[in-house]
Amino acid sequence: MTAHVLSELISFLDGLPEPRIVMGTDYRIVAANAAYMREFGAGKPLSGRFCYEVSHRFDVPCDQAGESCPLRLSLESGDPQRVLHLHHTPRGEEHVAVETTPIRDDQGRIVYFVETMRIVRQASSRAAAQGLVGRSPAFVGMLEKILRVANSNAAVLLLGETGTGKELVARAIHEASARDEGPFVAVDCAGMTETLFESELFGYEKGAFTGAMTRKQGLVEAASGGTLFLDEIGELPLALQVKLLRLLETGTYRRVGGVDWLPVDFRLVTATHRDLRAMVQAESFRRDLYFRINTFPIRAPALHERSDDIPLLAESLLERVDRKSGRRLSADALAWLSSRRFSGNIRELRNLIERASLLADGEVIDRAHLMELADDLPPPAVPVDGGFVIGEPVALDELERRYLEWVRSRPAGDATPLAERLGISQRTLYRKVRALRPE
């Protein structure tokens, strides 16, 4: 590539709004546009410095320091590559989506790379008063999937235990999408009756039933141009699953008491803590609806899978729930929180911190404040002689699944068939055991 062509490339990039740099195959920065200098430059000259030194303060390339290196991946594949990194900025470390594009000379050889940086506004690697917070590998893996799917219209299914922040994940998907200026409408499917489901989701016409004095807009219509989030979709009865499936398949709905079919325009995100695949096998969740909503599954990790994030989450939650501003958790309190196992995940951690904030009078919340009301649940039972033990309340289908796995692992004992001992038919047992096996 001639110096003239390189100069034109740099001039072109300088007029673009997103931060970009030009690098050689040796990781050295050739030039940075004005947007990059504003976001990452910190007023220091960048030309001739290594990209990994500027972004990570590393002494070696990212791939030699345990990170995925987009330049190395792009050099090996010859194609653009996208990764999510924690980059140093004048404001501190931030999540940054990095896209590296190879630039070839007249002979087709890769001679330069253009690297585009996009700061992720939907998540913070530092304590924050709102939104997603984290920097652990499990959290970053989830965030990568959020950014991959956000700008599509693909239906997203959020999986994970209760209390893991699935609604915050849904909001992050919405805010990172092209629909971010549209509404975000959340619907809790738990406990929905057929009448309530139809009137809430689809709305109703004036006079549709006693008390319907005016036309009511449904939540489907309210979500037009934005995102419809159906939380705990695994709790939806089969009769209502049919109505939801029709909405998704036809892209139309009809208000209660109405005659006209109306078009819909929303992006669907659903969430559940239940095992929908097992429910499909047990015929308590429609197979066709499952595949309709499960275009792109994202699992929200349990808190014990991202325990490194507990101090960061604790500081963020204190900022969100404390009635007094500026207070902090002591180092001993943070260490104690990090050593605990939270069966209720982030929701339990939030409750514990809010209780402690109400008990503390000073500027520092200490371990004693956290411990005073922490033991409100009995300790989990200890298994005796290999007995079946469940340490916390779970959904009935999950309880059945665990019990079947336990009973199948037990010695046969006598010759009485297992189905007879369980009080069910051989056919029913066969169907239930098949549901335990991965597809």
C-alpha cells in the first residue's frame, strides 16, 4: 500500500464518528482518528505505540496475556473479527466491543488493520447506580452474546436461576438495539388467567364485557416499535401458550370484543428459570412455541459462577438502595459477602445489603450489620445415608427430575420393578426417563 493511499485512508477515518485506529501487523499504531483520541488517547501521542500497551497496559499481545486478540484472529483467518475487551480509558476500565478489519495491498497481502472501538453503554465494569455491572469471565461471556444479538430482530430466550437479573439483561438487549428509542414493555406471565392474559396483552373494545367503559390499549400495542419482554414464560398455561403462538406466527392480534385483526411490530424477549426442554418432553410446554421463542438463548450466570463480581455488585447495590448517599462497605464486609453462597443470587445479595443499610448509622457498613439479619433461612439439610435431600424450594417439575435421577442411581434393592415402586405405569416411567436425557 502506497503512502498516498494510506494517507487517504487515515483522512477518511478521521471524519468518522466512532473511534478507529490503523495498525501494522506488528501491533504498532500507525494513526488514530479524532474520535479515538477523545475516548482513549488521554492527551498522549499514540503513533508508534503498541495497541495492547494503550488498551490493556500489557507488555505482550493480548493472546499471550490470556485474552482473545482480534488482530491475531484476523491475521489467521483473513476476515474481520469481533471481540469484547476491557479497555483502559481516561475514565477507568470500560467494556469495549472491538472489530478488526484487515487492509490488503495490491498483491492481496494483509499490511494494515483498521480497528473500530465501541464503548458498551449497557454495562459497567465499575460500580454503577443502574444497569448491568460485572467484569468476570462469565459476565463478559453473557455480555458478548447480548451485543451479538441486540441489533437483530431474533427472538431471545433468557435462561437462568431466579434472581440473576434477567430483566436487566432484557433491557440491555433493548437499549443496544435499533429499537432503543421505542418502548420496553415487561409482562409477568406468572399467575396469568386466560381472561387477564387476553385483556392485558391484546386490550379490549368498549363494551366487550361488564365494566369495559372505554377501549383499552393492550401491552402488545404499547410495545409497538420497541421490545416486549415476557418474564417467567414457563409459568404460562397451555391454553395461553396457544394464544401467544398465534400472535407470534401471524404477527396479528385482535382486541377482546373486537373483530379486526391488527398488525404487531415488536421485538420479543422471553425469560424463565424453568427447564423448558424438559417441559416440552413432558408435554407441559408447546414444542412449536419453544422453537418460536428460542432463536437465540442467553444464560444469565448464577452469582456463584461470577463470585469475583460480588464486591463490585455489592458496591453498586448499596448505591441503589441506601437512603444515605456516599456510604461504603468495609473491606471485612466485602470479604464476608464474597465468601457466601447466595441461593437467591443477586436478589438475595440486594436484600442483605438493604437490610444492613437500615441497621447501620455511621458512614461505614460493616460485617456485623450484614450478619445481624443474614441467618433468616435454615441451613440446608445434610444428606444422611445417601437420602434424597433438596436444600431449597424448586419448581415441581425440577423436583421430579432430581428425584428421578436420584432414584435411578440407587441400588435396585429388591426385584420389584421401579415403576411399581413409584406408583406409575412402565410407559409413564419410560416417558419421564426419556425427558431426563439431552436431545
